Amino acid sequence: MADVIDASVSRRPPADRETRTGRVIGISVVAALGGFLFGFDTAVINGTVAALRTEFAASSLGLGLAVSSALVGSAAGAFSAGPFADRYGRRRAMMLAAALFIISAIGSGLAFSLWDLGFWRLVGGLGVGFASVVAPTYIAEIAPAYLRGRLASLQQLAIVTGIFVALLGDFAIALYAGSASNPTWLGLTAWRWMFFSGLPPALLYGIGAIFISESPRFLVAKGREQEALGVLRDIEGDAAPSKVVEIRRSLRANYTPHLADLKGGRFGFLPIVWVGIVLAMLQQFVGINVIFYYSSVLWQAVGFSEHNSLAITVITSVTNILTTLVAIAFVDRVGRKPLLLIGSVGMALTLGLMAYLFGTAPLDAAGKPVLQGAAGTTALIAANLYVVFFGFSWGPVVWVLLGEMFPNSIRALALSIAAMAQWLANFLVSATFPALQAVGLGWAYGLYAAAAVFSVFFAAKFIRETKGRELEQM
């Protein structure tokens, strides 16, 4: 391809900056629908857990595997999304993710056993894995420099919003039907409609992916520079031709890392890679997704009604959204490491309090703890404070650090390894919680509190501040 770009590919005059900003925000919102579905698909299971246990006579182990099967698919999807997107394009990767979400929603809603439900959840997990990689990649590649930071944070906001909408939908459907186990429209039980509720956003995501522009970086990589120029004129204006040349040069100088580049030290990987892996896994070992996958059945287990349990879960998800906005506002002012340390201390204290309350609560005839009087109120406050401390620290800040902390030469590959470790840790925590609940909620929250205590020392010793540093300095 010649170095001279034919600027006549788009003869219309470049739009003003405000118009270009509006276009790129609109495109990014469509891409961030993948993050919305990421959050929605992983949280919608919450309102169905008690009904699934009853309908399929599920054991604790079987129920845990069915709930967490999506996370196995997420790990596989995250690992394969990058190569697929590099070969076939970001838009096609989004379309595939949307198709997987649609198939999963239909299959899960029509499930006839716990095991085929697990399979359909795994299919949805593949879509989650694709969305978790492709959406932030596309936004970073399509956004101009002056908008990139804010638009990149849109992905995390979309995830927590998806969680909120899923939990709100579960609450509304259960309220209308009287219970997630009751029949409702077309004679189908309410829990099936909870899964079907993922169809509209999945269809919207797929349709949106058809009409948005392809990533200009992908187009240049494939030798389609005229198309890339047309896309960039809508984003960069008069700077589009020079931007194409810049992308071409960066691709020529680009080195594709291999797994061997991550090896070193006494334990197989370079120390910085291990820091990223442990950081990602600790984000899950503090037990956050127990709140979003099992909280409704958890609150029922300690004496709250089904409706009140789902309402509490919706309030918790709103708390998560608000604290994510706090993190977006302060991560570049306060820094990454201080937020992690404050969050770790807060999580250790609140999880420790929950472990004490659940561990010392009196048991009913079925052997389940019952939080009476002030203990129930205290547990509610502690659970929501725990979400507050996680929401402004280990939730968004871990992903910020994982995108910054690795050297340029290994960043993409090291990030994929850390992301896979995060999904596997998520699976381990989610799959084991029903069994831990059977042993005792005090033990379960005690383990998560221990992980939070360890996270204090880990962040203090191994995390280096990245605020204000260029990526090339890492």
C-alpha cells in the first residue's frame, strides 16, 4: 500500500468537533452494550436460584455448577475473542457475542433440566467473554485521545448498569407472578421469563453492531486504508490522513508477543505477570459475586421474604453503580493504590462483621441461621458497606491497573492471562458458595474476610502506583 492516502475517499467537509464527539459517543454506547450484557447475563441468575433448586431438586454442588458454568464459558470466550477479532473484525466479534447472548437467553428460558441449563449458561458465558474483551478494545481504538479515558470508563459503568437492570427485572417479574416459581405469561414459570428478559438488549446489541463503523486500526491492519480514512474523517476530521499513516507505522513496528515472553523468575512467569494474576484473582476471592449471584437466596436463608430479598439486591446494585461513579471521579486524582488500600481495609472489616453475625446467629428447625432484630439490620448495613468499599476500589481499579501495569511488549498477552485467571477465580468462588452455605455462612464470609485481609498486605507490598505515568514508563 502506498504511503500517500487518497483523501478524496470522503468528499464531504469534515464535521465540527461537537458533531464528531456526538458520533463517537454514539458508537461507543453501542459497543458498551456488550458490557451491559456482560453484567446482565452474569447477574440475571440471581432471582432464579431458589426456584431452580426447587424445580430441578438440585443439590448444592449441582446448583453451584449450573450458576457458575457461565464463568467457564467466559474464560474460554475471553481467551479466544482477541484472535477472532483480529482475524474477522471487531464488529463481527460483537455480532457473534450478541448471537451467543440470544441463544443463551432462549435456551436457558426453555431449560428442562439443571444440566442443559448449565450448557446454555456456558454459551452465554462465551458471549460474556467476547464482550469483556472486544468492547473495551473497540472503544479504545475508535475514540480520539481527548475522549478515550472517559469512554473507556463507560464499559465499567455499562457492566454495573447491566447488573442493576437484571436484578430490577428479576424483582419486577417475581413481584408480578408472586414468586419466581409461579406460572405467569403463556403458562411459563416466572424464572423462565427472567432469562427471556435478556433477549431485547441482546437483539439491540446485534443490530447496533451491524450499523456501527469498523475499527480503523483493524481496517489498516487488513490493508483497507480507504475505508479506515472514511471512518477516521468522522472522528478526527482533517487529521484523518495523518492518523492513518500513524496507525500504519505503529502496526509495522508492532511485535506479537508469545507465551515464552512471559516466562522468568522462580515460579514460571515474570514477577509482574504474577502480580497481575494475583490481583485479578483477589478481586474475586473477596466474594463480591456471591452478592450478585446468590444474594436473594442468601437473604431468604436468614429470614427475609423473597420479595424483600430481591428488593435488597436491587438496592445493592444501585449502590454498586454509584460507587463506580465515585471511582471514575477519583481514580486519576487520588491514585490507584490508595483506593485499593482503603477498599481492602473496609472490605475486611465489613466481611468480618458479616462472618461474626452469620456465625453466631441462632438456627431454625432446618438448621439455617436466622438474623433477629438488630442483627438483621446490621448485616444489611454491613453488606451494602462492603459493596461500597469494593465498588470504588477493587471493582474498577483492578481493571484500570491491569490495562496499565504491564510493559508495552507483553501487555495484551499478560492481560489475557490475568483476565482468564479472574474468570476462573470467579468460577471457583461461585461454584463453592452453595456448599459453603450448607456448612455455614459464617465460614463462607470468614474465608472472604481472610482474602480481604490478605489483599491489604498484597496491595501495600506489590502494587506500584501508576497514576500520571505514561504507558511507556511501565
